[in-house]
Amino acid sequence: MVWNFMVGGLLHGATIVLYDGSATHPDINGVWRVAEQTRATMVGVGAAYLVAAEKANAHPAAEIDLSVLRSILQTGSPLPTSTWCWVYDRVLSGIWLQSVCGGTDICSVLAGGSPLLPVRVGRIQCPALGVALAAWDSSGQPLIGEQGCFAEARVTGGMPTCRPVAAG
């Protein structure tokens, strides 16, 4: 999935930075140091990294210039409320923190951020553009206002609409 996002960035004229190394090297602020050195405007990280930085009592804003950073995309697992607050308190108060979730099977985002909607702690802002996202219970019934399993509710252009048939 990340490869597709990176190629998409290039197609839109962005300069991309792929860091292949430890996010915590030389210390817990490793990601933020790379962002500062490259003048990144958007950084993607796993929720586990943000949680680890919070637990380490890191304060990137106190020692690193992140003034050009506009957005942080986090994915991988739900972000605890305390970590949401840590990002706004210790990384950058005016940042657009986007919680993003996707599906490896469709190699795309199911839900993510929108600059038109407010950011709410513990919530993903909206379904991705063109995604008919729904939550379902274990018996296949749709859920509204309850926790369930995400699923694409209708076939989209990139999804197969038939099963291959073996010649015989």
C-alpha cells in the first residue's frame, strides 16, 4: 500500500522521502529529525511509534523544528486518547492528525482524513473518496453507531466482479 501512496505522490509532483531504518535512531525522535532535515510537510507513522514516543515522554517540539509539517498520518492500530493529546501537546499543536485505515486486500485506504471535516480524538474523519464503507457484525448484519468490522459495501472499479472459471 505504501508503495502506491508514494507513486501517487510522485504523480502529483511531490518529493517523497522513504526512510529505511529505525524510527528510533539515534533516539525516540528519529522520525522527527528526518522530517526536520528533509523539510517534510507530511509524515506517515505507525500508531505504535507515537505510543512509544509518548511513553518515553518525548517532546519533539522542544528540540526539533517541525514548522513546515502540516499533517501526520497514523495507521496500524487505534491510537489511544492520551497519544492523540500527546501529539498536539508535544509534537505540533496545529497539526492535522489523520488516522487512516486501509485494506491490504484492496491495496487502498478505506477511511482517512478530510481537510473539510473536524478532527475528533479517537475517530477517523470519513470514508475515503468513493468508498461505500460500512460496519458489520459477526453475523453479517450492518451496524450503525456501534463497533464492527469494516467492509466495502459495494464493488468499485478496481475490484473483480467475477470469479475465474477453470477451462475444462
